[in-house]
Amino acid sequence: MKINDANIAGLGSQGIAKTQEAEQGARVRQSRIGDGSSSSADKVQLSNLSETLRASDSESPERAAHLERLSADVQAGRYRVDSAELSKSIIQDSIKG
């Protein structure tokens, strides 16, 4: 059985050396991360999007009832998508950005 893999075929001695260099560089970077001696000051900044999403996650009783009705309709095969309304909504949403 012959395997033709373009990624393997292009690996001559230079390709293998480059791969080994990349692996060694990754190990060095990983060891720097592990001992905390990173040369740059890393900083993480989160937006308030997570708070907004968490707040919207606590559903109102009306929304929970609506989702329950949708679930029942889908399971019973009664749920039908209005494709014209869906496409209009998608376009309007993309315009709002």
C-alpha cells in the first residue's frame, strides 16, 4: 500500500530540522510559562459581556414557559419554521451589526 501525503513528501533533512527547531522552541516557551519567567507582562482583561450573558441566563418564568412550549412542539412534530421571517430576521440582525 502506498501513501501519498504532501506534508510528508516535502520533509527532507531541512524540513525535519525546521520541525525539530519548532518543537524545541515550543518546549522552551512552555518551560518559561511553567516557571513564571516570561519576558513580557501578560495581562488578561475581560469585558462585561460575561456579566451580561450571565444576567440573561437567569430566565423569566414567561421565557421558560415559551421554551417549554417550543420543546413540546418540536417533539410532537408541530414546529414549523417560517423561512421568509427567518431570513428577514437574519438580514436585519446582520445590518444592526
